[in-house]
Amino acid sequence: MTQAFFNEMFELNDVDARGVTAAAFRDVGETRTHYRDFMGWLAAQNDQQMSLKRAEADLNFRRVGITFVVYGTSDLPGVIPERTIPFDVIPRIFPADEWKALERGLRQRVNALNRFIHDIYHQQNIIRAGIIPEAQIVGNVQYRPQMKGVDVVRDIYAHIAGIDIVRAGQGEFYVLEDNLRVPSGVSYMLENRKMMMRLFPDLFARNRVAPVAHYPDLLLDTLRASAPASAENPTIVVMTPGMYNSAYFEHAFLAQQMGVELVEGQDLFVENDLVYMRTTQGPQHVDVIYRRVDDDFLDPDVFRPDSALGVKGLISAYRAGNVSLCNAVGTGIADDKSIYPYVPDMVRFYLGEEPILNNVPTYMCRKADDLKYVLDHLAELVVKETHGAGGYGMLVGPASTTAQIEEFRAVLVAHPEKYIAQPTLALSTCPTYVEAGIAPRHIDLRPFVLSGHDVRMVPGGLTRVALREGSLVVNSSQGGGTKDTWVLER
């Protein structure tokens, strides 16, 4: 790769520097310290060789079956297409001190969220204190009145949390979303690292990159810690909706990595408020279910009666304390986007501390003044459904046409309570391979936070990248890709 090539990179970064903090560069033309070794290595690589390595990565991901499902993208009835998530071989790199600061903020935030969930299903002190309106809680579709007064092991509801982080402004970290129901993506984090080590072993010989391969062990310890007190050697299963779910690969992958059974609802049954798994040796008592099935489909006796994915009587066994569900039923109340603006207040209320991680400034469209501002500035804002996910149901104002904005305006006026809005942040970028070569693309980070005996996480997380030029949407369902995330140990 020639010096002219890197001059081009600096010119691209010069454009970004007016409004975007580039992840690989501190100032125009100056490589950030923790990227220097990697960028020096990259400069010495042959373009053709790197192209072959990228093709090898894609082939291996397909061979292993690392895919996800994109619903509604096939014209053939009954056909559900699977795709591999595009993988970029240029990692996102964190220095050790920066990661430690981020880790402290993640621990604090997840601790406060767990206390909030316990509180709203018990004393509701945060409502009594006037911090969150009662209607925002009990009127929320994610609130589960069936959980009121139910005690869970260690008062932990979100055993596995995926917290979406972006860097913007002067390099500050912001929390974009809290994913507490059934957060996905950790299998891609693990497979990305395995792929990088396979393709470029010399890179790991010259860089002290903190490992992530022990995540399944941490997850298994977390699930064991959530077991009912009566379970001395708990039986743990991973519960999947089935092979047509978009994240089925991950469900099977994690079960295999932990050495536990992967089950569907039809593999379980309840008798005398105890949950059993059907096996060739007969029924086996189950103590912990790592469920990747949404609340509404868990038990047709309690939630949706038409659900074929759940287990009749499961919630009765759960309320009796005979089985643990990870994550707990009702955690969705804390990752709803209408509750997100209150998380900094939760940190102050429950922990008596100032938040380490910032929220993105948020307008709640259910408020008249906020709605007026949003309607007047739609072309400048990102508007999201409070219950939306996967990048669907949102408007990115600066990237939308006048017709799209006006169409969205009508929806917003009709149902303002279903939306929040946020300013369009100047998200950080990272050098990324695209069709034209290497160019800056916007990124976010999803660290996975585990709460059991204590709060733990592996260094880094899943870096997602918006592959389309100028796009801020990193979701795989919207054309995003992934990168390996390095935390340097020195």
C-alpha cells in the first residue's frame, strides 16, 4: 500500500474532522497511538493478499453456518433467506485505560437498571418519588403485571445485557440503547475473533489483545448463579424459538459452547410446578432456562394463547421459584426507548452516584413541547419507535427525502406517544474495507454485561459498522457489518 493511499486516508479523515471523530486518528494526518502498530502492519500488506483474506473469511463464515435471517426479503412463498453478516478485517481498537473507564460505566448502568426493574415490580419507590410518571410504567406494553411481587434469585432480572455505545462529539461515550430482553450478537463477537486469529496470527503475536474466548464460561457461571437455591447442580438449557429464528445460529452456538442442551418449547413440560425436559432417558428436571423467546410467547396460559413456542404452566413454575428464566420476564420495561431518558436519574436514585456514561439527549414525543420541536426539526433528527428494534420504524432525518419526512410526520402526529427523537450525532468512524478500498464508516459497540454473583464482561464487545457511505444505521438487517474489537492489554 503506497504513501499516496494513506494520504487519501488522511484527506478522508480531514473531511470527517469537521464533524466526525475518526476512530483511527486523533488529528488529521496523525495516527492515534494505539492504532500505530496495526496501521504500520496494514501499510505493509499486499492489496491482492488482503482481498484473498477477506474472501476466505466470507467463505469460512458460510461454511460454518454463521448466518442470520432477514424476514420479508424473499419473493418466494415459504422461503426465508439466510445471509452472512459482512465481516471487516480492520479491527476497532481500544487502549486499556479507555476500556477500563467504559467498563466502570457499564457496571454502574446495569446495576441501576436491575435495581429499577426490581423496584417497579415491588415497592415502586421511583414512582412514589415522582421521578418517573406511573403511567409511563404501568401503561407500557413491556410492563408485565404478572411479575408484581415475584422475587427472583439475587434480585437480578437482566442477567445478560447488551448496551449499545457510540462515541461522538469530543470523543465522549454515549449509550444509544439498553438491550435487556434477549440481546443478541455475542456469537459474532466470538467468531470474529477466531476468524482474525486464523487469518492473521502474526498480528496477535505482535499485539497483546485481551481475550474474549472465555465468554461462554462466564455466561455458564452467570446462569448457574441464577439457579434456585434448592438446585445444588443445576440443569441449564438454552430455549430457542426454532431454526427459523433470525438468531438461531447464536442459540445453537452458545448451547454447544456451554455444553448444555438446546431446546424448543415442545421439548419441555411442567408438572406440579416443576419444569422437565424430555430426553431419551426420560424426563429431566430443569433449573435454569436461558430463554431466547420473547415474553409474549413463553406461556400460552398467561400470555398469547396462540403461542406454539412456549410451555404451558411455565410462568406458574417460575412464580413458585422452581425455575429461573434468564433474562427474567418483564425486563423489557427497562430497555423500552420511552424509559431510556430516565436511566441517568435511576443511577442517581438507586446508587447515589453521578452517571459515568451519558445518554444521548432525547425528546419524548408524548410531551407537547418536545413534539412541537421534533416536528419543526424532523430533517435534523433521528426519530425512533419506543418499542422498535433492528433499525426498523425509524427516520434518519438528514438521510431522508422530503417525501419520506412528510410521510413520517403524519405518523408521528397520529401516534406521538410511540416515538422518541434524538439529535443526529457525529458518530466516530473506523477505516473499513468497502468496494472502493478503505474508507471511514460509522460504528457502534455492543459490550455484553453479565450479572450473577457479580457483574462481569469480556474486554470489548461486538463492533457493528454501517457499510453504506454516510449511513448511521449499523444493524445487520439494514446492511450493516461487524468488526473484531480489540482491547490492548498494554
